[in-house]
Amino acid sequence: MDIKKDQEYMLMALELAQSAYKAQEVPIGAVVVSGSDEVLSKAFNSKEALHNPCGHAEILALQSAAKKLSNWRLSGCTLYTTLEPCPMCLNAMTHARIARVVFGAYDAKGGAIHLGYNFYQDKRLNHRFGVLGGILAYQSATLLTSFFHSRRK
């Protein structure tokens, strides 16, 4: 693991989260990177624009990367996301066979890991992967806090 690369890709995800903010979407961005450091896809939350409850940045990024590779198996890939994944997204990562997820801010209310949905290490499932949290967490959390504060005014 190279922390500098993780920070570089998380900065990309943060830029996407800022785009989501401008689009009045919850500011979450996601980037899928291959094992050879090729950026395969980028996405931000688009639930409102797509009228889709599955329009999470992580899901959209996984779909786009799979399409680019013409393969739903994203073996060797890392997904970077600005917020701890929800259970739906973490399970999708399991199905996509990613190698690793790196996230920014922790989510005590909706984060799969905080809630105990540890799909990524469940030996009953046929795939496990690494998880690293807290990369540029302050920047990610600040953007989310700002967004929700502005919505509550």
C-alpha cells in the first residue's frame, strides 16, 4: 500500500464529491483504479438526477469500470470513496471482486463497517478484500457537514 497514491486518488474522489455538491446531490465521490494504477472510472452520487435509490457514487463507479473492462470482475482494483460505504455498496464491492476499498470519512449512522456488516471479511462469502478508512477524512467530513448544514437552513 502506498499512502501517497491513496491520497492522490482520494483527492480525485473529493473533486467528484464537490461536483455532487454543486449538483445538489449528497457530496460523495468514487474512483475505481486498476492494479496497474489506471483510473477506470469516476462517479459521484446521482440519486436525485437519476431518480434512482441505487445511484450511489460507488455503485455507479463499479458499473462504469466493469463496462470499461467488459468484465464484472474487478479483480485487482481499488475503489476510493469519500465516505464509508453503506451496506448496499459494500456488498456490491464483494460481488465485483475488488481487491481493496479506501474511504475518507467514517459514517457512524450508515456505514456498513460501523454497523457491523463486515461483508469484506466474511468467510462464508466467496470473496474478501482489504479496507482502509480515514484517508483525507477531515476534508470528506467537512464537505458533507457543509452540505447538510446548508440543506437545513
